[in-house]
Amino acid sequence: MEQKIRVLVAKPGLDGHDRGAKVLARAFMDAGMEVIYTGIRRTPEQIAEVAVQEDVDVVALSCLSGAHNTLFPKVVDLLRGKGADDILIMGGGVIPEDDISFLKQHGISEVFGPGTPLATCVNYIRSHVKKEA
Amino acid sequence: MDVKLGVLAGDTRAVARAITWVENGDPRGAEVIRGVYGSTGRAYIVGVTGSPGAGKSTLVSRLAALLAARGQKVGILAVDPSSPFSGGAILGDRVRMFDVALTRDVYIRSMATRGSLGGLNRATRMAARILDAAGFDWIFVETVGAGQSEVDVHDVAYTTAVVMAPGMGDDIQAMKAGIMEIGDLFIINKADRDGADRTATQVESVLQLSMTTGWNPPVLKVSAEQNTGIESVVDTIERHRTHLVASGKLDALKIRMAKLDVLEILKARLADTMKQQLDQPAVQAELEKVASKQSDPYSLADIIFEESWRNT
């Protein structure tokens, strides 16, 4: 049996900068994961629906617009509403220190800011995705 | 969540999970297929192939949007390549499909090839069965960017569309065998660009060389980007479907597909058993003999085959 970690890299909201998201997508691929990329300017509804259709293990949200406190928890709520509460949701982008605890309280399992080494994100996924035997 | 019942009820999460299982070779996937196979056979499966950048994803999303607007349920299986080095993949077909991604009754699943060379994933065939059982009227199977020999889609779909773009005229010569033979229709996409007429003429002239079998593959000019000519594609697929039904070819195809369903399972099972045998510690000494030329690969393969057979 061959199991692959499937990751959705998603850009919610009105934010056109996706270089970082693409770098991460590439790093996840190089780590042997299957990465679905949404492209920019997606709604939380679109992201949640894609996550379910693609049966991903991880949703990695990237936001540089400042709207993370609204958008990230929305994705979490929508996924829970669809019964997909087994998906690991992580966030990244330009996120002020003060917002991190708020996001964590609202279902974002970890937040990765600028300068985070790629290996940190990869290892976080590897150690937190519970692949059923 | 009972996945089998969920699939039969058309539940998105159940469908998605079942596809993951068959993709992973999880025994639960086989159980689901057993449980739902009797409900398959209603969907019409269309293959879409063509070179990278020809516009397959955009075209498929247009076709899906059109059919969904007519009240049809559409499933899409979009295959992209896995890295031969890391085994990972970037599945980007969806980026071009967002117009339909949230349309009710359209389901899109990205699949990586996971080492398969024929342009699809080993589990694409069974994933199509799952969508079929879930009540999708249409299933589009989009291959990886294909050149010449990625022709597996022909064994999965009833109608195969080959998508091309102008400006690749010289490729047509190279495409004589393989992909040019599997098209039931040929789509010249990006028809708003220079050279579309020329490409269409070249394709037609290549097609005229082939023997007719009661169906002459039409060559259609469309622009998926500008959403023109999409209806003609659907009409042609419908026409081909009618032809297959009227000529009795569809029944023959369905028997062939049943055979291929079984073959796929047998191949996977045998490959697993053989690989297990090959990994046995006792075999390592034999492998060393092959490496040092005291034995040869055929002789060792014979022994392993016999052993595996006894153990199945």
C-alpha cells in the first residue's frame, strides 16, 4: 500500500502575491507530497470545497493581505461544517505575532511567518499528519 | 461515515475518500468497488488527451460547465505527472478549472501518475467506477500532457478527444502512430490564433490515410479560452456515443473494459506478490548470482514466478 500525503496550498482573499505559496508547493513536492494548488484569489468556500473533493490531509493557507484573522477561521469553520475535521490546517504569510494565538484558538494548528526554513514546514507536516495504517 | 453508502448516495467526502483508497491500493478501496460495482455502467466516460499546454484543462472545464448547465452531473479526473525523483507532484489542472469548481454537480479530482507511464494513474480506471456509482452522468478523464505513446486513456474512455493547438504543425508528422490513432475526435484549440486552419487541414489529411471503421473522426476548431465551439464538441461526443450504441460497439467496449478492470487488479496483485518474493532475504543471494553473471535474470524470474504462484 502506497500512501502519499496530499496538501492543498491555497491563497484566500484578495491577495495577488503567490511566490511564497509556489515556493512552498515546490518544497512539498520535493518532499514527496502531492500538492494541489488553487491559484490566487480564492474564497474560503472554494478552498473548503476543493479540500474535500481532493481528500487532502493538509490545507496550507497563505495570506499577505492582512485579512488572515477573517479568512483563516472561515476556512476552518467551513471544513468542520462539511465534516472534514480530520484535515490539518496551517497558515503562513505576513502575520503579526499578536494574531498567532487568536488563529491557533480558531483551528489553525500552526502559523509560519516570513523566513521560516522550508524544512520546518515539511517536517511539521510529516510529524502531524496521521496516516491511517 | 460509511464510505460505500456515501458513494452510492453521491456524497462528495465519501467519493473522495474512496478514490484515495483505490489510489493507495488500500484493501478498503477494493471493498468499496465490490459494493458499488453493480451500480456502475450508467456514466459516459470521455477521455481528453493532447500535448502539454494544448488547453485540455480549460476545455474540460468549459465542457463541464456546459453540461452542468444542462442539468448533468459531471466528474473530472485530471492527471498530472509525479516527480520521478521525489515521488511528489504539483497538480495544477484545477487552476484552470476554477470557473466550474464550485458549480453544483461538478466534482474534480486531481491525480498524480505515481509512476505509471501511459498518461494516467493506475487507479484512474477504478476512480471512474466510483464516480459512475456515485451517479455522475459524465466522467472526463484528462491525461497528463501526452506526446505519442501515452494512450492508456483509450482503454478507460468510450470516446477519446485529442486536443491540439496551432503552431505545432511539425509534430503532426511525429504523431502518426499512437495518439493520432486513438482520437474519436480531434480538437484544434486556440482556433483564434494564426495557423489553426492549417493545423486542422494537416490533421484531416493525416486522418484520411487511416482505414475507415464506420466513424470518421471529425476535426473541430474551438477556443476554450473564449468559450467558442464548445457546443460542437459536446454534439460530436453525443454523435459518437450514438454511433457506438447503434453499431453495437459500446457493448463490445464494455466487455473489453470489464476485462481490463480484471486485468488491472490481477497485475497489481501479481506485482505485489512478486515484489514480496523478490524482497525475501533468501532471494538476495540469487540476485547476487545474477549480478555476478553466475545466473541470468530469466532463470531467477522463472523461480520467483513459480514460488509466487504457489503462494497465491
